[in-house]
Amino acid sequence: MRLLHAFAGFFLFFELPIPIYWLILHPFNSFWRGRVRAAFWFAGLTAWTMGGVLLWIYRPMLLATARASWVMIAAGMALIGVEVYLFVRVERELGSRRLVGHAELTGTGEIFTGGLYTRVRHTRYSGMFCAVVGAALLAGTPRLWAILAVWWILALIVIRFEERELAARFGPPYIEYRKRVPAFLPFRKWNHGK
């Protein structure tokens, strides 16, 4: 049980602060443009310190006392496995600097439409969604599921900010890419994130 909680907690700690990080950066890109290093430090320390402290304080309310069924454990581990695979691939395809927002903050870079991004525009976010659902299946309580519902809304808001920023920075090529490639799943009819 402790091992499942630790495993779930690690992925929750890693993933839950991401929308906060981006909500600090995306809406204030013009402010952070001349302060790139300060932006990373401020957003990262704020998001992960706040997320870590809250997760630690509320862990008894968020992590179930009873062990999940084997089906839920298997599904949770599979979803976390998808996240690990996607994270490694995205990091290899984009590089660490792009993952943390260097291109957004400097206003540089090119649209990357190769690799996994030929099938899904928000591959990294798809992995993030898999990880939090997987962690909740491993050790979640109804309260954690409720928090994840709010978290999911924040993540979608962040993605909207990012889409707007990419359309403004790259113009028609990005708009065409957005029309052509689904947002989260490699199936056109199940994607509503245009």
C-alpha cells in the first residue's frame, strides 16, 4: 500500500503543478520576455513548492486507505506507463528547453510537426492526463477525483493560452496544423480541442 501511495504521489507531485506553472508564464509572456531565467525560477518554485506542500498536507484525504483492485492497479500502471513513454519521446523530440517553455518566453523556435506531433498536437498534455488518472486509479479517493476535475479545467485553460500564443507567433502555418492534427488523441472524431 505504501509503495502504491509513494508511486502515485510521485506522479501527482510531478504533474499537478504543471497548470499553475503555465498559468504564471503564458498570460504574462510579454512581462517575462526579458526575464527568462527569473520566469523559470519563479514559476517552477511557486508551482512545485505550493503543489508539494498541499499534496503533503492533504495526502491522508487524497490517498485511499484501502488498496485498489488489481484491475484499477493494472489500469493505473498502464496509464502511467503511457505517460513515461510519451514524456521520454517528447523530451527526445523537442528537448528540455522547449518542454519548460523557453521558446514561448523568448519568442523563438519553429513549429515542430514531426514525430508524435504528426498525430497529436498536445502529446505532452495527453501524457500528463494519463499520469494523473493513473495515479488516481492507484490510490485515489473521491476527493482526489474532485480535485482532478478542477485541475483538468485549469489544464484546458492553459492549453487555450498556449494555442493562442502559438497562433499569434506562427500565424497561418500553425492554424493549418491545428486544423489538420487532433489535440489529444490520434482520432479526429474524439478531439474537441481545436
